[in-house]
Amino acid sequence: MADNQMISFAASSSSSSLLVFPNKKYDVFLSFRGEDTRKTFTSHLYDALCQKKIETYIDNRLEKGDEIGPELIKAIEESHISVVIFSENYANSKWCLDEISKIMECRKKIGQIVIPVFYSMDPSHVRNQKGSYEKAFTEYEQDLKHNNKVHKWKTALTEAANLAGWVRSDSQTDNSHGTRAIQSLTLDMRSESKELCLNPTAFSKMFNLKILKLDAYDPNSNKTKMIASEDSVSMPKGLRLLEWWGCPLKSLDSSFCAENLVELDFSYSKLKKLWDGVQSLQYIPPPPPSIDMLEARGCIPLEGVSVSTLDCNWHSKANFSFWNCCKLNQQALNTIMSFSHLKINGAAYIQHLQPNDDKSQRKRNIVSVCLPGSKVPVDRYNYRTATECTISIQLSNLSDLLGLNFCVVFALCEYISCQDVSTKFTCYLITRDGQEDIFTAHSFVPIYVVQEDIRHNSDHVFLWHQQEFSKVLMDKIKERCTDNQGTTTYDPKLTFAMTPGKSIKVKEWGVRPIYSSDLFSFSVPLAVETKTKRKRDSEELLDMKPLSPTKKLKTQYSRKDMSFHQRNM
């Protein structure tokens, strides 16, 4: 708007001047510091003036020598308007100072119109020669050959800064050009020696920003390298991925829009409140409808979880983690456990109805839940053991079998390695003559932890269903149990052998076969639910269409006693 007003003012002024001063060669003379604005604001202003057919003089030559030449002096004298663009390094150029002195001289003698533009500059710094202007004049005053000009330059700057003009900030300029186009921004501040102060409006003008990753967490000191000047920071409404490790804020801006979010990760942060309209994080609020994964790792204050929090889009890949949420009340634990079984079984049913031909994708399709606990649910896992390394289960109806769910109760050892956490299961069938037919299928507990996770080490229950393991298992069982004539050659008995990783101590584990008949109680509402879900395209994060259903929400909070975790992106 300011640009248009300035151009309109220049146009109207130049039009009237042509009648009064017909001998003027130029409508506008541009005075600017080339290294600051030549390729940004000045070039855009010059193009806009030319489009309005305003005759404009711009000097595109590099500065040479200590004084401006007669050609520039003549151009200033033959211009009706001078637009002076004051920038950070304007006073560092003796050419610019000579120009402003000549311009202000022409204003007094011939009534030339002068329009100051303060480009990312405080007008008072120009008026009183502060900041970079003060530093430049300190050097000029020490150089005796400039003594006769210093007073003239200062007077010209003061008089020009007292005139009515325009103030252009970086955010205004960049918003019209570069900033508006930014879709992804990553900033790593871990190596910074000093804390960085965050401007609360730093991202507010990045209207097209979809991905924002900020890492300000220093694991060595367990502190953040960022401080905030205010309690909240404005964020673009179109954000789809917001990852901010070591966020110093206690809450997000009240206008924060979460409906487009795919992933939200505030690991090791001081955040106590997500977005406006929800309680503090003693209770997790309902997430946006696009979320398929919630990780509340190390959220020590968390006490309650509602059904609406858990009722998000569970597809072939969905994960809930409440690692080290040691203050969860019993009602919350019961809610998580009951809803988890419903959703894990439902995922198995969906995978059975809509099989995936992509093996690598099936391996990634894991539905899991992790929460504090010390017992395998007795009512859910009818095959379980606390002491044995093997479990044998009797399969009742192979044609009705959908797959298997697993449950492990474990604690971490004193020293852990990320590669040694997973527990391996090997399965085999028993032939009618008692021989073991070993399968090559394995299922690994998808747990990702590092050394810091043992700070509040307690027992945890991990439940999961893996699509690839279930498919391979089902294919091999059906292949072996029935020959070409349809004769059963195996007892429908399956044995699992567990090999725990070196970094975990398994205290109890269990296996549960899932049959389609088990799902009747929720198959109808499940069908209704899938019809009401929003359709999604398989577009990537930066695309303008809706996102794929592989969504994540991570709400993690930094305390001195909070666990560190490894991201599995």
C-alpha cells in the first residue's frame, strides 16, 4: 500500500511539475546505497515508477572516487522529486552523503520535493546519527580531509529525516517477494555459543510456510539455546509440520490454527498448552482430525486422557506412546488399554479387507501402543507367560484367522543401545508326528529409546500388530496345514520363541490370535466411521492438496527429569 501511495504521489507531483518546471529532465531521482537495496527494494521501486511512465534517474554504476561527478549533480538539479532510500550502510558511502547534501540544497533553492524512505531503519538513527550512522561519522571526524563536509552531511541527514516519508521494514519488503514464497524452513541452533532471542512475529508473514523445523535443544547441557521476548509466537495457518526442539514458549499463539497439522513435535520444550481453547497438559486435548500418531513421551505431569483424544484416524499405521507418563491415573490407563485393543484389532481387520501388495510398506505398517504398566492384560491375551521363553497357542479356526497381536511388559537395562532394544519372535508349527517346522518370519518390537530414557525407568506395556508379520505367518500356516487334497497334515498349534534384546528386561509377554468373529462387536461402527472420514490424497507435505493418512502428533515436554528419545521419522 505504501508503495502505491508513494508512486501515486510521485506521479501526481511530477504531472503538476511539468507545467511549472517544463525544463526538468527527470521526474524522480533515486538516491540509495547500492549494496543494501539495488537488487531488492530499489529495483522494484524503479520498475514500478517506469511502468507508470514516470521518468526516473537511477545510477547503476559502481561508486568510484570520493566525490560524485558532475553528471550526478546535474541529474539531481534536473529532477523534480528526489526519493532518498536510507538504509543500514547509507552513511558509509561518501557518495550518498554528497547526494543527500546536494538534494537538500536543491530543496532550499529550487523547491525540489524530497521523499525519504527508511528501509529497515529507525528514522531517529538517521536524524540523530545513531547506530551505524554514528559509527560512520566517528571515522569521518577522525579523517581531517573530511572535516569541512561532516557538518554539512549531518545537517542534510537531520533535515531529510524530519520530512514526511515512508518506513519500510524487512518483513514488509520480504513479504511481497521472498518471504511469501518460503514453504520450508530449517534452523539448527545447537552449535550457537549464545542464546538467540526469538521475535514473536518472526514467522507471521510466511504465509506459504508448510514445514518449520527448529532445533534449539542442547543435549549436553539439557537446555535450550533460544529465549522468547514474549509468551507466544505467531505461526502461519498453513503449517503442516512443526518441529521445535527446545521451544522456550509456555503456549502457542492464541490464533494458532492446527487443522492442517500433520506432525507436531515439541521435544524437550517448556510448552504447557498446545493451542487456544484446551486445558493445560495435565490432560491431552482432542487432536486435529488429521492426526494418526500421538507421542507423549516423557510428559511427566500428564494425568488424564479422554476417549476423544484417542479417537483419531487409525489406519494400517498408527502409534500411541505414553512413555514415562508415570502420573497417568488408573482411569486414563484403563481408557488407553481398552481403546488400544479396539483400534489394534480394527487395524488388523482393515488390513485383512484391504491387503497391501507392497512388502516394504507392509513392514512399516505397524499399529502400536506403549503405556506404563506391569502386567499383560489377562482378559485380552489368553496366551501369556512371565517366566518361559516360548508360548504355544492352539488355533481354532484357520479360515477365520486374521493375524496375531503381541504384548510385552519390559524395563530397560542400566545401559542401553538403540539396536538392542527390539525383541525377536520366531514361530514354528508342530507336525502330527511331533516335528518342528520353523518359520523364517520374525516380528520386532518397534521401540526406540536412548540412554536418557532410563532416568524414570519403570515397567511399560507395549502392544502391537505388524501387517507384514501377520501376512507371512498366515500364508505359511495355511500353506502347511492343508495339502493339495485338502487334508490337514499339521496340528493347528503354533509356538513362539522370544529372543529379547540386550538392552531390555522382559518381565511378561503374551500373544493373541485375532479372528474375524472377534470383531463383530465393532465392525458396524467401524464401517460407519470409515465413511465419515475425510478423503485424502497421497500428496506430499508441500503439495496444496490434502495429505496422506500417515500423520503424526508428538507432544513432548522438557523437564530436568524428562527422557530423551530417538526420532524415527
